Amino acid sequence: MEKWVKSIIISRIIFISVCVISFGCNDKSSTSTTIESNQKVTLASVTTEKSIPTIKSDDHVLVFIDKSSSIGAKNEIKFIGDQEKKLIEILKTNGGKLTIYFIHKNLASASHHFEQNFAKPDINGMVEMKAKTNLNKFNKSLDSIEVFINEAISKKAGTGNSNETDMWITVKKINDKFSQKPSSAKLHVVYLSDMIEAVVSYNCGKNYSGIKINTVDMARKLAETDYPMFKKCYNITSLPKNLSIMMYFPTDANPNKDYRNYPEYWKALFAKFGVESVESNI
């Protein structure tokens, strides 16, 4: 081999070695390859880290669980079985948020016990297999609602919290959560409670624990009398019309208690706030 050829080869080898050691060089072909490689890594990382698009949802479910001594285990188990499917169906269409509160005498100053957003994937434009996979993940996440509610029910009330039941403040909690929601949102409230207001230590409260509501007419008159207190105490005069409420009374927790007319009190009271859809298990 001619000396000048060997000289060129050796020079080229030295040049490449210096490029590798220095992590760069001015050779156009090498620079092009390096940029292309970096671009592929960046694009790959964006694709991997990019979150799945989700449907914007204002749907919201509030669950109030009474931590007073009136709730029994049998009714709790039945409550889970009856309500779980309903809650899942509400959130299944567009996704939404689940919030759980404990009802006790200190609820006014308490935050929620649990809150989670169940974001439903927006499958528009997705290939069939990817859409199916993401929907399956979403549906499985909804199945965990039973676990969250069961855990909340089994949790013991704090010391002293079970002595009184601040039911009226739940109306303020509902208003705080839902007042800014659009009319298109599905808003649902579920109570697991005897629904008896029994707060004696606040100016805004009433002790119904010793009052027997004997007739439907009496229940409605009491609601009429109590309604102005909500404006005075909490500055609440109405609730969203797209709100639905389900009251689940623990009938087997206290079989000697006559709950028959208590739903009528709350139906009449919520009607004053403009809520039309109010149901109960009794």
C-alpha cells in the first residue's frame, strides 16, 4: 500500500477516535447521525410519558357515613351491597369524583375522610385494542369503590365524636362541594345514617334525639320551621336542582326506633332547597 494511502487511513482513525473521546465532532455525517438518534430518543420518551387523554367530568358523588352509635354492622354490609352498583353506574358514564365524609359532632370543622377522582379515558381516535385496555383499567378502578366505602364504614369514630350527630352541617358540605357545578353535572348524595339531628352544643343545631315525629304532617311542619335556620347559620337558601339524594336508614341497627316519618322531614326540608329527587330505603 502506498505511504500516502496509509497516511490518510491513519489520520482518519485518529480523527474518529478524537470525536468519540470528545463526544462530538465537526464531521457532517457523524453530526447528522447523532442528532437523528437524539430525536428518536426524545420522541420515544414523550410517547412513553404522555398521559392518556381523559373526559372532563363534573359528576360527583358524596357519601356521608354516620359515626354515631346508631349504625349497626348488618346494615353496613347491606348498604355496601345496595349502593355500590348505583355509585359505580353514576361514575361509569363520564367518570367523576367520589368524596366520603364522616358524620359526627365535629363535622363542621372536619375535612373529608376520602376523596378520589375517577378519570375516564377519552377513547376517541384510539385503536380498538388500546381503547379496550384503557376502559378495562377504568372499570377496574371503579370496582375499588366498595373497598373504600367498606374501609370508611369499619373505621372507628374518634373519642367523643359519637356522642352527637351534626346532620344539618351536611347540607353546608353539599353546598360547598356542588354550588359551582354546572347544571349538566350528575350530582349524587348518599347518607348512611339515622338522619337524626342531635347537636346540643352549637347555636346552629337542634336536638331531635328526644323528639318523636309521629306523623307526616308533623315532619313537614318541623322542616318548614327549621328551613330559615340554614339561611341564618350557613347562608344557604338553595341547592343545585340536578342533585339527587339517597337516604339509607339503619333499620336493623335500632329495631325499636320508628324511622317512618324521618324521611318525610328531610324530603320536605330538601324540597325547600329546590331538590326534587330524594329517596330513602324506608
